[in-house]
Amino acid sequence: MVYFVLTGFGDFAGVHENPTEHIVKNIEDYIRSRKKDLPEEAEIFSSTPLKVSATLVNDWLAQAAERVQREAPSTAEVLWVHFGVDVNASHFKIEARAKNEATFRVEDQGGWQPHQAPINPEQPLNSWLSTDLPVSAIAAAAGHTQGQQVAVSQDAGLFVCNWIYYKSLQQSQQQDSKQKWHSIFVHVPPLEMADPEQQLRMAAAILDSMAASVTPVQGQPVQLVLGQEVEPAGSHAARHKSSRRMLSCFSWCQS
């Protein structure tokens, strides 16, 4: 079974109304109101707006990880989905990777403003962690159902959006329970480009696509290396099954 752990952010410098706070506060009600459950028996485990602070993000991730390990079934596929706003974007973007660098253009809400600081001091500054979810397929499925562009991005920035993504990827890759954890980040456009209802519709479509992308037979999604999807060891059958699942999502997500 798929469990979603969702986060968004509140207001911060230059953003007085963050659409991702609206998304995470209202996504469960929206999904109930559309009278169509998430596919693959998926459900939202938690949905939390966070302050734009690296320290608070670290604390929240640690606490949430403990709760997920304690309360979610041992067989769960846990999808950590983080939403953030890109004030310069005109459409949704799914981020394929996070950089091991914090260079904040302004102070975060904890008063911290690092410059070229490694998020993980044990790794080179110019290194990356990539999601293991099939970002191209997810973007294509969500964009198809909503008739809008959903792009795949290789650059999540260097602010707290990139920070939470890197930390979440690191946490997912290092966790040693029987649960399978996957992390991904979604940048949304500002409210001037997409109103709250449009934001919710697209966010729900992306969750639909993500749930459908996880392959229970393999116990893992298609692997991603620097934005290129490659098949897991295994087989033509797994590829055929994954393709059918993503095509079925096109029908599932249609409104």
C-alpha cells in the first residue's frame, strides 16, 4: 500500500501567499470532494505546512520519520512528496534531483543564510542525489490528464526547497526498515499563474500518477540516474507492466 507524506511551505521573503500551504492544507478534502480515491489503495499519511527554515525542516523530517516507521505498515511504499513555489515558473515542475549545496539568497525564517555550504559535509559540494521515481512518466501522465505542461527539472535551486529535498532523499536512501521510502519534490507556479483550484487539481493528478508509478511486483519503481530512466534489473515483463499502469493512470485521473 502507498502512503503519502506531504509537505508545503508558508510565506517567506517575497511570497506573501504560498500556494503550497493551501495545497497541503486542502488536498485531502479536495480528493474526497472529487469522489475518486487515489489509485493503488494509496492514502495520505500526513500533510504538513512547514516554515521556511532549514533547522525546522531537519527537526520535522526526523520526527516524521520516527512516526512513519512506528505507524505505517512494514510493507508500505512511503512517498515523501515536498511542494514548494517557484515564483518565476509558469507551470508545475517535478524535480529529478537535489544538489549538495546551500546558498540562500536571503535568510531563512530561522535567520540563517549560508553560502556554498554542503548540506552533507561528507560529500562534495558539487554532488547530487537523485530520486528513484520515474519523473518523466509521472510528469507525462499528470500533464496529459490535466491538459497542461508538467516539466521535469534538474535544478531545484539552492534555497530551502533544495535543502528539504536533499535531506529527504538522504533519509529515504539511508532508512533501514522493511518499508520502502521514495522522495520527490514538486515546484508549483505562483497563484498569479494558477489559482488555488487549479493548484489542487494538478497536485492531485501528480499524486495519482506517483501512486500508479510504484510497481508492487518489483517492490521498487523505475530507477532514475541523472534524469534518465533505466529499467530495474529484471525484465521486459516489468517494463510492459509499468507502461500499462501509467496508461491506466491516464484514464484514472481524467476529470
